[in-house]
Amino acid sequence: MNFRTLTLEQFRNYEKENFAFDPSVNLICGENGQGKTNLLEAVSACSTMRLFRTAQKKEGLRFGADHAFIQAEFTVNQRDIALELRLSRMKAMEIYKNGVRQRRQADVQGLIKTVLFCPEDLTLVRAGAAARRRFLDTALCQLRPNYARYLEEYHRLHEHKTRILRDSEQKPSLLSMWEDFSLRMARFGAQIIRYRAYYCKKLLDHAATVHADIAPQEKLSGVYQTVSSITDPFAEAKQIENQLIDHVFRHKAAEIAAKSCLSGPHKDDLILLLDGRSAAAYGSQGQVRTCTLSLKLAERELFFFEDGEYPVLLLDDVLSELDRRRQDFVLNRIADGQVMITCCEDGISQKLRAGAVFQIKNGKII
């Protein structure tokens, strides 16, 4: 799978620009603040249906603009597909596939798959649990369209239930809806937990293999951590659902007192271990970065095993954050598939036989 063309109009700092990509390596060069990351953000959005630097899609609009357009042509399994994302300051994003408007984001999410690696990801191991959940969700939403629908509905229910709990002191009658929302969250939450459990198992297996190549003296492992009452996250969804229901009803008084949803997959985490010890607590900076590299490259491998094609790999100035040994480790593992790399330094281009090189300045190709 690969992107053939991309047109950006009124997106971030791009007024209007057209890109024709090479199916192998594309090097995107320029000084900081010129639009290199903006380009990768647009590419990523065509896969994930979101902007990776903000939850508000309207923030992708160029300053002073009311509308923005991301138009992409790409090839997946030898099929040519045209996708258009229309961003607006006043309404939700509209999505068109081959000229036909799509009703739901989940219907096109992961149509073409991308794996993004940016400097912020190097803090993934030590970041809060929310960052690791987002890492898992981004991959699973591309791999499993049903997961994206379950997650969207769960978040909607969680938001409503949180509002009920928060406002219940002034309006006690709102608590009459607590049971209904709890039951529905358990139903969708059970599906989310199963998907995450199976994905984490595969991810950790592949990450351990990748990690052993760069740090054979250490063993990377991990644990998927979910609601404490779940005895088996790989069990049938109905069993998990019943355990979630039992858990939340036993903690009803605590939830009402805390005015928040105290348990559920919105609290999940992926605990990473080096030789059986917490990588976040005991790992050095180099060890933590190696763990993150292993996770990202393992994610790419899982996409390949799923589709028989490598996802588009987006490396956003991450190589400059790595020492020479880790740079070489990454570059040696991206020989196949389409790659887009942003960089400020000339040294990277000497290590790559780039099929296309783009020099970006003030949102324009120069």
C-alpha cells in the first residue's frame, strides 16, 4: 500500500500544494516550523481520520480559513482509491471515498494503514496510561473497523455517564439513568477489552523479538492491565461483560461519591517490563527508547502480517532524537514498504536512497 498523490488546501500552513510520492522512500526536508510535520499529519489523517496533534479537527485549518481540504490518491491491494477529507470551522468533518460521501468515519478508518513515529513517542514508556491506550487504539482502529465503532460508542457513553455523576448532586433524579449507562458501557467495554488483550499479546511477542536484535542482553515483556475483576481478558465477551457489570454495581456508591467512572477500559494500561522489572521505573533513557522503538517496529510488522502489505511508515524527525546505533537499527528495518521521513539534517539523506526528496519552506515545495 502506498500514497501516490496528496493535495493540501488551506490546511495548517499550506495554502495549496500538491505532492507526488515515490512508492519507496520520501525524504521531507526543511527547517523547523516550515510544514514538514503538517504534511505527515495530513497523511496520517487519511488513515486514522484524526489529527495526531490535536483533538479538534478545526485546528487543522489555515489561519483565517473556514474550510480545509485533504485529498489523497493511494493504492491498497492493487486497488486505486481516492479519499477527500473536508474540514470546517463550523461543522463536523466530511469524508468522501471515490466521490461518495461516507456516513461514518469507521467505514474508512484504516482503509490505508499508517504507523507514525514522532519524538513524543519516545516518552511512551514513561508517559501516563492514556498515551499507551491511545497507542493501542490508533492501531486497532485501523486493523479492526468494529473496534473503532465499539470505542466511539464507549467514549460517548462514558462522557454522558460522567456528566450524570458530576451533576447528580444538584439533580439527584439523574441517577435514575446510572444503571442503563453502566450496563451499556459494560457491553461495549467487554468487546474493547477482548480486542486489546489479543492485540497486546501479539504486539508484545513481536516487540520482544525486535528488542532482542538491538539489546540481546535484555528481555522485553509486558502485561495488559484492565479492570481487576476480569479473570480472563481473552474470555467470551459475555463473560467479561458480566464481570464488568458485577464490578461496577459493587462500586456504585463510590462512583456517586467520586462523581466519576472509576473503572472500565478507559483506565486500561500496557505495563512494559525489562527483565521482569518496570521499564518506566527502572529503565535508563536508552533502554526506554529501545523499548519504544521495538513497539513501533512490532506494530508495523503486525500490520504486514494482517494485510500482506507494509503500512506507510511516517517518521517525524525521530531519527535526530536517536543515537547513531539506534538510527541504523531503524533504517535497516524499513527496506520494504513506503516510508516518509522528515528531517532537518543533511546526514540522514546520505544514509537513505530516497526515491523522492521534498524541500519545504513556509508550506511550499521549493
